[in-house]
Amino acid sequence: MLASSPLRNGVPPNPPMPRRITLLSFLFLVAIRLATNAAAVPPPPLPTLTTVAQIRALSTEEATRGYPVHLHALIIFHNTRRYCFAEDDTGAIYLMRQRETFDLAAGQRVELFGITERGLYAPEVLEQRVNILGTDPLPPPQEATVAELAARKYHCQRVAVEGIVRAADWRWNGGHRLDLQLETAGGRLDAQIYDTPNDRSYDDLLDARIRLVGIASGKFNERHELIRPIIEAEEMASISVISPGPADLFDLPIQPASKLLQFSTMPLQGRIRVQGTVTYQQPGQALYLRDATGGLLVKTQVAEPFAPGAIVDAAGLPVMGTYAPVLQQAICRPAGHGPESRPRRITSADALNGRFDADLVTIEAVLVNTMARKDEYVLVLEAGGVTFEGRLALPPSQLQDPNSERTIDLHLPTPRPITAAELPAHGSVLNVTGICAVREVLEAGVVLAPRSFQILLRSPADITFLHGPPFWTPRRMAWVLGLMALAILGAIFWNAALRHRVRQQTEIIRRRIHHEAVMQERQRMAREVHDTLIQGFAGISLQLEAVRGKLPAEATVLNRHLEVAHVLARESMAEARKSIWAWHNDALVSAGLAAALAASARSIAGGAGVETRLETAGDFSHLSAEVENNLLYIGREALMNAVKHAAPRLIVLSLECAGDQCRLSIRDDGRGFDAASTRSEAGSDLSGFGLISMRERAQQIGAEFVIQSEPGHGATIAVVSPLQPPNPSP
């Protein structure tokens, strides 16, 4: 009998490792199976839509899901391009046909199977299968206005509109299509009638009042928005003429070009007829005509070119242009041939009074700039202080990449092809000929006045080079004026700098003169002291020596007094010599303070074998003579004290002038002393006459006197003095 497994804290032990792995693997497989079964469950099928209203109620996102469609509807439109519209009791919808068949026709009752699509504007049905069930009469059309069509009220439904035909243009656009422009009570409306023959003219519809039955459709943009409503009709039978237009538009009376929109008691109805000589043609877009009264812009789709001097009849609708009347939707035919129109010479002021709008003119102007665009050259011109543009349209054969080179022929002295880069230089004087066209107008109350104009150039031959730019062009004048301004500014600054320099030199000369005068006076005083005091002290000393030599040796008291008097005389003579030296120092007079300090260092320290070094920085020419003399005396006294008491190996003299101060320092590496004490370790009296004299001289010139020293670390004596003493001595 096996013993039972022991319990650990009352809990059975863990099962063996192989059993745990088997259990985890089983649970993992179960989870995978459940996930696979969940993924394999198909989504619920989309419901089948059975009415047009259900389809049109779908959002854009829902329509793209392809809902199944099963409709019983009536075909209300179908043409050779397989455009198809169907209608049930709830609405109408566009049917996208996939098969290349024409088995459907308007009036057929059908059973339709398909799926939903997003469509260009509203949800549509993509056909899958159609069963024809029979025929039914078409529903009566809804009487619609332009505003209702624009408001999407009758989209895809049969509608009827009434209006006057203002343009009729047949085109082959994947099918025989007649495009009409209708003038209705609510505004302009475009219509497209399919499957129309091209073996006839549709000018008989112009200015006719018609009733048109078709499908309410539109033109859409890429954002699925309705931009312009249109009517689509299957055939010419969709048009009913209510009242015909003129039998022949060219039987209308000819109107002068300058009086199209002037006041008349007769109301303006329909087209009017003008006749004039062609001055410029933009094939497929416009004609410019001139009659005896002026020029006129005629917008027409006539593409065949008219020869220069051609006389043309034009019948169109007069409307207000930018400044003058324009004849729109015109039909044109040649009416003869005459001499080519000559341009009228004008000025910029003439162009801005409006009398020459749409007329052929010539004007002399200065070329300011040139620009090459994709389909034209633009010349920026200036005449009479007015800037305008001359625009030269390129023929289709020259429409290239705007970065490529194109050639044009200009009337140069030697005509030749030139590239755009070789156009006349800016500033050249040109004669340009072309159509004057007002570009912008100003409103002065109820009166419009031209604000700017342009010249439409017919060909490069309309540009004639007269002469090159004058030497003194505005650009060159600007350069010259700029250089003159710089020269004037330079002269002003140079004059100011010169004045400043003169003031500086004057001050230097003044100081030198003062310095020389002071030095001369001191030399005079030194000579006088030498000739009086020193010689007197020398005489006294000799007399004392003579008296002492006459006295007996036992006269000790008298001899002692004579010795004291003799010492005082010699000391006084030495002090007088020091004063003479300070007043009459040749090195200071001839070479300046720095050289005098160097000479003193050599004479005082050189004999004792002490190395000296002088460091200088700045300009010492502004120091007054009094400051120089006192700094030299302080430097000499400090040198003598260092050599005599400190036993240094090196003495460094530093002289620096910066700003309005001058700093003199004498630094040695000798024994040093306690600067706070009154005696050094050697026992010399720091309060002796030498130190006192240095302090007094520093005070005399308003200088700061500083002593820094520690035993064993040398000593530094520094004097910071102004360039000029506060109270200069005479």
C-alpha cells in the first residue's frame, strides 16, 4: 500500500510538470477554435432595397456598401449613350448600365436588379439584370424654375421649362448633341438635347421662345456638389416652339457700335445687328470690329479666320462689359472686304478717357519690364506717367513649356528672330499697336471712369523698336544719386573725424607747450638754486671746515657743534641737489617718463647687481609735467628703498595708462616686511622721510598710494594717479 502524499500547510502539492503542459495546450487550442468559429460567422446580409426613396435616403458611406436593389420602375429617359433614368412611385434615380445594349427605351415598365453606388451627386443603381415587363405612358413633367432646379427639388425627374433660346451649338461629344442656352424668367439655364442630326443649322431656334421637356440633371464638381443645373432631353421632339425667332437675324437693322446701350424709347428685346471691319480675332472666342463710330468686342465661337480688312455682320445680345457694351453669343458671317483698318494714334490720357475702348490704336511707350508666360508675352510699358501692359498671345503652334525658349519677330532696325531673353533692353522706346481694352474702372457716383487699360497685341509685328534707352535711365540716375549720397556722407564723416583729430592734436600741442614752459621754468629754478643755495651751502661747508681746522683739539664741545652744522649743511646741499635733479631731469625731458624710469632703474639697481624689468602699456603723452615728475620721484625712491633694504633679485616696474588714469607699481621679490607695522625686520624706519615723501608727492597729484608686503614675499608699492593733478602747481 502506497503512502499518501504529504500535505504542505494543508494544501496538496503541485501536479507534475507534464500534466500542467498538457492542460495549457488544451486550453490554447480551445481558444483558437473559438476564435476561428467566430471569424467564420458571416456578417448579416444587407437588406434589399425595393423603392427609390430607400436608395436616395442612404448616406454617401452607406451607398458605397452595395446594398442589393430590386425595383419595379418606369424608364423615363434612355439615349444612345446609355444614359438612363428610372422612376417609381417614390421618386426617380439614375441607372448605371454595364451592358453594351440599347434594349431599353423611355416608357418601358421594368423589373430591375442591381446594387447601390455612391454616384457623382446622389446615390445611384448599378444595373445587374433588367426584365422588361411592358410599356406605360410617361408621367407628366413638373413645371420647374431655375431656382427650384438649383435647390435640388426635381433632381432626376421629368420637368418642363420655358425660355428664349440665346445660343444653339451643335457638337459631337460622344454622340450628336445640341447645346442650348435658355433665358428664362428665373435666369440662364443650359440644356442638352441628344441624338440630334448635324445636317442642318439650328440658327432658326435663336431668339425663339420654346418649351423643353427633359430630365433635371446638373454639372458637378469633384466634391460631389451641384454647380449648375441643366436639362437633359432625348431628342428634338422634346422641344416645342411657342413663338419663332426672326426668320433671318441678318435682316435686322444695323446698329452703330457706340450706341448699343444708349437710351431709347424702344425697349431692347433680343439680338441686335452690327457691321464692321475686323481689327483683331481670337478664333473661337472673340472678334473686335470697328465701324464709323468706334470699336466693339463681339464674343463668338466662330473659329474660321477672317482676312485683314474683312467686313463682318454680327448678330448678338448686347450686354454691359467692363466699361463699354459687349455683343455676346453672336453669330457672324462675312459681308464683304475693304481696306485694312489703320490704328488711331493715342496717348495714355486718351486711353483712360474710354473713347478708344475695344478700338485699334497705336501708342509710343517705354519698355519697363518683360515677362514670358505659358501662353503669352507680357510687356510692361509706361507712357505719360501711366503704366500698362501689352499682351501678345502665342499661337497654338508656339504654346510650349514656359521655361523653353520661343522666338518672335520684332520690327528692329534689322528684323530678325530673337529669343525672349533678347527682347529690347528695359528703357527702350517702342511703338506698340493693338486693341485698347479697359481693365478696371472707378465708380464716381453713378459714372464709371477707366482706371487702367491694356493693349492686346495681334502679332509681333505690332511691336516696333524706335530707339534704345537713354544713357541716363532712372536706374543709372539712382546709382549716381546713391553714390553721390555715399560720397557726401563720407565727406561729412571724414570732416567730423578730421575735426576730432584736429582737436586732439591741438590739445596735445597745448599740453606739450605747457609742459615745455613748465620744464623751462623748472630748469631756470634749478639753475638759480644751483647758483645760490648749493653754492651758498658749499661755501658754508668750506668755512665750517676751515673754522674746525683752526680750533684746538681740546675744544670738544665747539668741535661737536661745528660737526653738526657741517652735517646739516651737507644734507641741505644734498636735498637741494635732489630738487635740482627733479626739476632738471634730462631723460624725462628728452624721452618721457618710461625712459626716465628705465634709466633710473639701471643707475640705481645696476650697480647693486639687481635685475630690473620695465613693463608699459598705453599712451603717456597726456600726462602733465607735474604728474610725470612726481611719479618719477616716487619710482626712484621706491627703487632705492628696495635696493637698500630688501636685498631683491628682481625689481619689476609697471607703468600703465588707461582712460583718465595712470598706474605705477614697483614690485620686488626681496625680504618684505609687515606693511601694518612701522618697522621692518631689518629695523629701518618705515615712517622715515623717504616713505613720507612718497606719500606726500602722491597726495600732491591726487593719487592713491598703496603698499602691499608680507615678510618673505617681497613688497609692492603702487600709485594710481589722474593724468592731470587736481590742483596743478604753477
